[in-house]
Amino acid sequence: MEILVRMVNRSDKTDDSKYGDCIAARPDGFPWTQAERTNPAWSLFRSNLTQAEVDALLQPLIDAGSLKLIYRRKLTVDVNGLGLAPNPTSGAIPDIPAEDIRAVTSEKPLP
């Protein structure tokens, strides 16, 4: 599975995508756009995470009472902890073992 992750906060709004948010996940060999492959605001990596783990990385955090979006993603991945850099101009997609991603994934604190 190939995963696109945000390398910088998109904005200061809590419900906007943040550093460490997984933006999208696609099967290996997916034809990512030029922007997705080269924009330094994002980075791509390949991993052997299970589908359930990938689904969890893409889940938003929604207030159960009001159904209002709190965070675009409930979980965050410490991409610096993975040694992941912004997209290289070469477009190469690094392989990161699932256990390394699990070790640096955490639930965001409530605002």
C-alpha cells in the first residue's frame, strides 16, 4: 500500500489537514499525480500495513454529540520519527515497515 502523508500543517484551523495526517492510501503502483509525487508539503511511502490499519489512519475525529468534525484525521504519524523527508524530486517511494509506522503513530489530543 502506498500512503500520501502531509509534511506541514495546511492551516491553523483544527479541522484542516495537519503534519502527520495521512491524506490518501492507494495500491502499490498507483499513478500518483506529479504534484503528489513532488510537492514538498507531502511525502509518499510504501508499507505493509493491514487494510484495517490504513483505514484507521484515514479516519476523522468527529464529536459524537454534535457530529462536528474536530480533526480531519484522528491519528497522526510522526514522519520525522520515520526519517521521512518531503517528496524527493526523483519521485522514489521509500518502503517503511509497518512496525516502524505503528511505533510513531498516536491519537491526537482533543483541542
